Amino acid sequence: MDHYNLIQKKLTDSLDANEEIVFNNWIQASESNRLTFNRFKAIWIALAQPTEEIAIDLHKAKATFWQNTSQQRVKKFVIHRRQWYSIAASIILLIVSGLLFFKFWYDPEITLVSTDSMIEATLPDGSDVWLYKNSKLTYQQSFNSDHRQLKLEGLAFFEVSENKNKPFTISCTDGTVTVVGTSFEVKSYQEDSTAEVSVTTGKVAVDFGKKSNTILLQKSDKVIYNRNLDKINKIATSMNELAWKNGNIIFDKTIAHEAFEVLSEYFHKNFIITNGNNCKLTTRFKNPSLEEVIEEMAFLLDAKITVENNSIYVEANNCK
């Protein structure tokens, strides 16, 4: 059950015991959740309040209409009917006010989360995004109304619909990435020591680090920001830059430790080579499984490979 249903049932006192537990866990999960509920509650209370000017029993008014048929009774009911219209007008005013309140004061968040596999989605402005596993993308429901702002935690590739009047801005742990219409990759995991932006087409403006100025990236440019040193390094993108997205991994006399960096990102595991760091690898994969890659590396490096939890240790004997 999503939290909007939980809020609705909470306000109408219709949560069962299990739902009450789920609701309490959700409300305690973050300050944002608590504020969200309080906003709904405030509107709910406002809509439920009767106006001071109206003091009429609605059921009695309708009963009076059907039970009294004399001209005098009908004439009296005209007064009740006018009061009824006043009530209806007040209710409509409250509802309209509530809708405007939601539109201008409350702007719900929409979150895309990928866990074990990549997901692809189209944003409200027509832009496409590929979200790598263990990543999260958040934006407001008003996205594309007067802005295009998102927040990213993890790794994603964007193909942005061009709109010069509404720059496309991504906030991440270290700064912001701003574009108009282009395709690019952003990598910003909180647990990593670096953050990266690489451009496939178009131009991207990047602000990383407290001391850095805005950096303009063009096609095939890549910037790596070191959080610990607060330093930026600008390099060219590699042929395997988007391997996680398209499944194509190509090694052409690639130094072993660089190849294992690609594999580490692709499988989101730590490939650690304990011997043969400078061996050069030539091979290619298309949407490979981990077992397929381990078998190929064992053959190419005549290696002993050990898998322990989230790490793969490679002890090479010979370079082939």
C-alpha cells in the first residue's frame, strides 16, 4: 500500500492493526514524511470545519420539503433552500480552496528506485532515463510545469528533450549538472570517493566541489571529482563508458586493472586482482553473466579466482 492510501485511511480512522504499524513506521522514517502527513491533515481538518454562519439541520430541511405541501410550507422551504444553496456554495469554496492549496503549497515527490536491475523510464517532459541498480531518482510532481529539476543518488544515463526555456538540472551529493538537450551519464554514489559526469552528445555544465568553477563538457568529455581531495580531473570517455546500460564490454589490449574497474561497475562488485596487474586483455562480452566473465578471466590470465561475498579476487599466473 502506498503512503497516500495510508494517509487517507488514517484520516478516516480506517487503518487496521497491521496498516497502523506500517503507517507509524512510515511517519517515523523521515521528517519529510511527517510534514507530508501534517499537510494532508491540515487540509482535511479545514474541509471538515463547518462555517459559523450556517446552523441548519440538513436532514431536517430535506424532510420538511417532502412532508409539507401547503403554500405556506413551500414558502418557508424557499428560505431553507436558500440556506441549502449557501451551504453548498461554502462547501464548493472549501473544495476549490483545498485544490488550490494542493497545487500551490503541496508538491508531492515522485521517486524512481532501481534495486537489483536497471530500469528505464520516460520523464514528464519526454526525456528518457536509464537508472542503474542501487540508484534513486527523485523529482516533484510539478516537474516540467515551470522547471525541470531532479535529485540523483547513484548512476543514471539521460537523454534530455531540448527546451531552452527550461534547463534540465540534476542535483547530487557534490553539486549540480545542468543541460538543455543532450545525452550524458551521472555517477554519484554516497559511499564512493569520487563522482563522475560523462557526455555522449551535446553540452553539459557541471558544478562540483566547493572551490571549483563551472566546467563545460562536450561530447566525449568526462569529469571525475575526488571528494576527499576536492579536486577535479577532466579526461576523455572510454569505449566502455556505457557498458552498464548497453551490455557491451570491449577489451582491446586493455590493461588488467582498468578492465576490472569496468567489470566492477558493470556487476556492482569489487574485482580485485592480486597478481598480473599489467597484463593486457583482449576480449568482448554482450550482456554477460558473472559466471561467464569469471570463466573468461580465468582462461585469459591462467588465474585462480575466488568469490567472497561482494568481492572477486583474481590471482593471475600468466598473461595470454
